[in-house]
Amino acid sequence: QVHLVQSGAEVKKPGASVKVSCEASGYTFTSYGISWVRQAPGQGLEWMGWISPYNGNTNYAQNFQGRVTMTTDTSTSTAYMELRSLRSDDTAVYYCARDSVWRLIAAAKTGGWFDPWGQGTLVTVSS
Amino acid sequence: DIQMTQSPSSLSASVGDRVTITCRASQSISSYLNWYQQKPGKAPKLLIYVASSLQSGVPSRFSGSGSGTDFTLTISSLQPEDFATYYCQQSYSTPDTFGQGTKLEIK
């Protein structure tokens, strides 16, 4: 069975950084991408970006450019998402999801779907 | 960015009802449209991908249709476990974007 298991909840102060991990099992890690999606309390879903464990290529949403870094460790089948300069409105549940797109085509990520998702990691930003 | 608009935002229905949720894209997205179900406190679950393909393990009462800018998710006969929030998502171009969600409640 395919599983994504994320790291535990975090509490951070404004201006700090957080790094969330996502350990994959049950499939060939480099044959799929990983997307990160967040959900603020009571709100909808917001895509943050994508990484290819195959070659490390990334595609970040403009809203997070300069503040987010996504990486992978293929030796442990683990993906990481680091978000810096945290603000109170970064308080959210952060999800990783296996993305059916594993590589960019003409520098574009097109056509993916997310399945399965990790269980989510609550990041609370508060002074 | 491509804007995704779902309607209705909320819906009350009874067990056994046929329900349709609509998702409209701000520009053509071909068939790059996926549907997810989310229950409170849980991660979203993929139901339909590329507009009309049923994800493995998802009951056949769920179906999707559409292309271009207009898409629908239909539940043919509501079951108690279907009361949840549903999201559409476009993957035609990044950033991938989601609809605002449709909360399906018990009447």
C-alpha cells in the first residue's frame, strides 16, 4: 500500500522557519512527483509547489517564491518542505501528496493529480 | 492564475438523492480537472481524475464529466458516508488551483 507519513505538529514564532518531512512507502519514489498543499483553518486548499524526486526539479507557486524550498532524499524516500520568514497567516495544515507528474515537459508541470495525501502537519505561527 | 469556481458553495440533500456539483474554470483547461472529497480533520481523497476517470476503489455512484471550462461531479445516490466537502482542482497550468469547495450536508 502506498503511504505518505508526515512529521508532527510544530509551533513557531513569527520570522522563524519550519521544515516538514514526508516519508513515502509502497511505491518507487522517483517515479512520481510530490506536491505540497496547505489549508488554513476553516479555509480551502492552496497548492504551494511540486518537486520531482527523479531529478530534483521544482515548480513553486509565485505566492511562495523566495520563501519555500522543497527537497528530497531518495535514499530514505523522504520529501521535505521548508518555509521561511513565517507569519501568522502561515498557520495551516500542510499536506504532501504524491503527484502523478514525475517530470517537467517543456519546463511545465501539466496534468497531475494527487493521490494519496499525507495525514497533514499542523504548523502554528504565534508569538 | 486560473480561477476555479464551484457551485453551489453548500448543499443540503438526503440519503438516496442524486447530487450534482459544478466547477467552472476561468479559461479552458482541456480535461485537466480532478475532484477530491475531504471529511473534517482528514486529508483530501482523490475521487475523479482527468475529468471523468474514476479512481480505483471509489464507488461507481461517483462520476465526472466535462471539458474546456465546465465540469460536473455527480453522486447518483447519496450515502451517509458521502457527506463531506468536495473540491475541484485544475492541473492544466501551474499554479495548480482549487475551487473554494462545496460542503454537502444532510437535510
